[in-house]
Amino acid sequence: MKIKTGIGIDVHRLEAGREFWLGGIKIGHEKGCVAHSDGDVLIHAICDALLGATGLGDIGQHFPDTDPQYEGISSIKLLEHVGRLLEEHNYQIVNLDATIIAQRPKMAPHIPQMVKNVAETLHIDESQVNIKATTEEGLGFTGTGEGISSQAICSLITAYIDEDIAATRRSCEGCGGCQRK
């Protein structure tokens, strides 16, 4: 078994008249993110953390902003794709921890739903996902409301099973690998 760690950071400019998506939910706010997709900085940071831990590149490589198929796409769909990549490469999420950095709107009422959305999308338990928010006390581009950012970190495990051992077990019992019992 190997333990992997990844970090993700995303930043978007905010502009009046745009929808504001965060953690897979639309939040009422006078500004929204300027982005090719829905601009969900939280989900983008989580995707980058997961991709970084696996060594599979970054969100821009997988979903380039020059590709019309990703224009306006829900970032939850991007996270679903990243989740499938983790499964294909035998990675399991131990935990995700993310921070939203924004002066407004207040995030606390929305965080439980964000946690649920991330956990359901990645097929993990809500206890493996932590999302929190902070302000910059009116300082910087997030403090003035010009933009929003998010940071995420994750821990993954992977189990490499010897084919001979796997063949003799004939089932998942006792494997200790994927935990799909």
C-alpha cells in the first residue's frame, strides 16, 4: 500500500450578473465566477488535489478551457470524471480537506450540502470530507469581493495486489486493498 498526498488551488474573478456555483450548489449572490465551466473553485481545487496525488496532471490538462464541450459544464461532472480516474488507477480517498476563501456570501449555511455533494460524487463517506470557509478580513482580491479562491488537500491510498495472491484468494475477503466487500 502506498499513501499519496495532493494539493489543489483555484482562483476565479467575480463579476456581476453571473451564476455563483460552489460545492455543486447554486448560491444566491450578486456576482458569479468568470470561467469556461461553471467556475466552482471548490470543486476545481478538489479535482486538482486528487489529480496531483495520483500524478495524473491537473484539471487544465483533463478539461481544457479551449474545448467547447466544457463550456458552462457543471464542475460536479468534472469531479465525477476524476473519481473514475481514481478508481481506474486503484486509488482510494482517505480524506479531503478544503477551504473556501471569500468575503461574501456567508458559506456556513451551505457547507453541509457541499460536503454531501462531494462525498456522493466520489462515492465516499461524508466523514472523509471536510469543507470550511474563511475571509481575508477585507484584504486582497477576495476581501474586496473581486474574486474567490479555494484550497484543497487530500490523502489517498493505493494497494497493489500480487496476481498470484489475488488468484488464490478467489474473492475480496482479507485483501485489505479496495475495501469493496
